[in-house]
Amino acid sequence: QKEVEQDPGPLSVPEGAIVSLNCTYSNSAFQYFMWYRQYSRKGPELLMYTYSSGNKEDGRFTAQVDKSSKYISLFIRDSQPSDSATYLCAMRDTGRRALTFGSGTRLQVQP
Amino acid sequence: DAGVIQSPRHEVTEMGQEVTLRCKPISGHNSLFWYRQTMMRGLELLIYFNNNVPIDDSGMPEDRFSAKMPNASFSTLKIQPSEPRDSAVYFCASRRRPLEETQYFGPGTRLLVL
């Protein structure tokens, strides 16, 4: 079993929809949680970062962490065609500086 | 800033040949990471350096892979001999300081080993 599980999709939604992307993980030592966005044929770029449990909001994006359930989510409100990309969750524990990535969810927002 | 620079952007080679991938991190960044991305396995960390010193190479698949960082502005990932299963996109990323979270990824090198 992988340390981080992520539904690969593809997930197709109409423009303006609310999108929910999720990851589950098995390592209870993970404390730092990130979401990266990767456009086709590009490198990933950091979208959101949260530490431990709780919510964080940035514009149309909200990241949630539920450590008790080992579950993290990224919500996108009023989705736009420009949000079409692969979204990767990533996480690490306090000791190791390297990240463990999920396999990514491909999102397609239809105009 | 130009961002992380990787070369070549595309590489096609035959099995058994040596492949060298190059990376120039963002100026002033102290950490450098090499990742490999495939459809089957996703994004996997191969090795990372802090201040040019390899810190964690547990992701390097086998002895055919080696990485060096001779100075703060240059790193190489070498595969010798290459095999078809090494076909993937190889990303280099850099980070300003060890305590920061943001990694800045390069555009990647698409490697195809025939």
C-alpha cells in the first residue's frame, strides 16, 4: 500500500462548479501538507501549504487537513477552465525534509 | 529570475547508452531535489542535496543512477547504462532554505530509452 493515496481521475466538471480533491495517507507522522498544481508538460508549482490540522483559504482555494482521519482535501470554488491541470498532494514529517507525493488527480473544467 | 533550468528538455537514446541530465537551480537556493515522474509510479524523489551535500539518496533506484552537485549552481543526474524502464520525466527542483516548504520545479527532461 502506498503511503499517500490519491484518486487519479480524470475529474470533469462544468465551469463554475465546486471541485473537491482528496488524499488519504497512512503515516501518522506527517505534519506538513501541500497541494501542487501541474499543467500539462510543465513542472509542479506549489498552490497551498498547511501545517497540522485545520483549514486554510486563499482566494478560490481552500485546503483542509483532518489528521484524525488521515485525510486532506483541496476545494476549488467557481472553477475556471484555467484550473484544468493535475493536482498533486504532498506531505512530510518533521524529521525528513523530503516530500511524499500522491499520484495526482487530473481535473478538466469544461467551459 | 529565470527559474530552475533543466537541459536537455527532451532526450531519446538507445538502451545501454549513458544519459546525463543537467540542472541549474535558482540562484541563492540551498537545496536541490531530483524527481522522476511516470504514469505508473507518479512523482518520486530520487535524491536531494543541502548546500551541495547529498542528504537523502534512498530513492535512487540502483547503482546505474548517480547524482552530483559540484557547486551551488549546477547538478547532474547520470544514468549508465540506460534501460527502457528509465523512460520518464525527470524534474529538478530547488528550495531557498531547508526550513522553507516551497520547492520550485524546473520544466523537466523527457527521457525515452529505446
